[in-house]
Amino acid sequence: MATGSLVLVSLLLLSQPSTSGVERLTLRVDGAEPLRYALSLPPKGGPRSGRPLVLALHPGGPRFPYYGAAFVEQVVGPAVAPLDAVIVAPDCPANAWTDPAAERAVLALVDHVMGEVAIDRRRVIVVGFSMGARGAWFLSARHAAVVTGAVIAAGSPGDQPIDTLAPVPTYVVHSRDDEVVPFAPTERAVRDLQRLKREIRFEALTGLRHYDTAKYIESIARGIRWVLGRTRR
């Protein structure tokens, strides 16, 4: 992405006071600077066996503190609202979610949340948009023992080997009119994965630009429901 494009993505997530009940917390990982993250808990009285966990990976761009919280409040939270799920959204501690430091921090955070909240470990879904989408491809490929499903919006897998991708149920959303992340490589990757018999579904959109982030909410919600339906089995 060009620098100007990253700025536009960032501006879609506005820094504003929280009125949503999304907690802003920190966690120290491996002696590094405290990792900022957001945590959203559904109302009490849920199943004793644990709720689904949605790991939300924010897009790129210049970031303000608790950028992940803004991603929850403005995109992932509305998509997850009917599902009685826990949402955790870290601020990326590196330039990309595929950076080893970010990978270690995310895994440590998921482990921490699982130690604090009753989570159904069969239903841990990573949801990412743009830079976060590439992170969702990456984490679900490398950590299928932890991440049991993925919802990927407006992001291609890049140069990751195709035979490593989508070992878990994966729902991919991409617009034909995305002017930042080309549609064709994502479509090609999904077709290759379907030939490999991966459990993957592709929702191709028309008329949405890359920065129409809020317009992806319904598709992300469909993807989460689809993935949850498969991880329950």
C-alpha cells in the first residue's frame, strides 16, 4: 500500500471516547513495552462451557493508542453483537501482524484471555481487515491448534505458500472494486485452496472501495456465523 492509502485507512477508525463498554487494557509480553488491547465481554449469564473468542486484527496506517479498540467499536463489535462472543483486539506492536514480535504478542494475549475468561477453545476466530486480513491468513495458517477459524476482509495472503493456508474454516470477503488490495490475487488464492479441498468460502462484493470499512460489517457478520457453524462440529 502507498503511504497515502494507509493514512486513509487509519482515518476511517476515529479516535473517540468509549461509550460501548469496550475495556482498554495492557499486558506485558516478554519484557517488551506493555501491549495495549481492547476486551469486549458479552452480558453475564452465558454458557458455562465458554463463549466463542473473536480475535480482531486492525488495519494498517498511522495508529493512535487503542487503535484495536476503535476497530472493535466501529466494525467488529457490530458484526459480533448477536453472537454472545468475547472480543479481544490488540494494537499491533510491530509494523505488521506477520512480524515475529506481533505473532508472539498475539499468542500470549490469547492465552492470557483464555486464562481469565471462560472460552470455548473449539471456537477461536481471527477476524482481520486489510493489514489485519493478511495477519489473519498468517495466524490461522501457522497456529491452527489455537485459531480454529478465520474471517478475512480486503486482504490477500501475499507470498505465503498456498498449501499452508486455510487449514481451518475460512471465510474470505473482497470487493472487485478495491483500489488498494487487488481482487484477482485473493480470488486466485481461494480457487487454489478450493482445489486443495480446504473448507473455504468466498464472498465477492461489487461497488465497495477499500476505505468503505463500515460497509463490510454485514459480510463480516455472515462470515463469523458461517465459521462458527463449522467450528461447533
